[in-house]
Amino acid sequence: MRNVLLTSILVLGLSACAQPRAVVANPSVLEKNDTKNVLGEKCEDAKYQLDKTVEEGQLSDLRELKRNIELYCVWRRN
């Protein structure tokens, strides 16, 4: 019984340690996820800014806001 308990603790400890190393071993996956999160936030912000600008009736910034949406939201999908 004691051996089973020690073995279980050892296996759980090793499996917990293995997960972060897998992510560190492949930093491109981590960078890709971070990039998608950043672009996703910028996409949502660009959409919010466009909605806010249209509600306020400011039409001068629409071209720049449209460009931001195209830039951030299209890259987010790829």
C-alpha cells in the first residue's frame, strides 16, 4: 500500500513537471499563441473604436479604422 502511494505521488509529480517543459521546448507554439492573443485584442479594440466613432458621427477617421480592422482581424484568422 505504501509503495502504491509513493509511486502515485512520483507519477503525478513527474507529469506536472513535464507539461511546462513541453511548452518551453517548443517556443514557436507559445509565440504563435501570444501573437494570436495580441492580434485578437487589437482586432476587438479596432472594432470597438470603429463603432464608437460611427456613433459619435466622426467620419474623418473611418479610413484608418477600416485599415486597422483589416490588418488585425485578417491576421488573426490566419
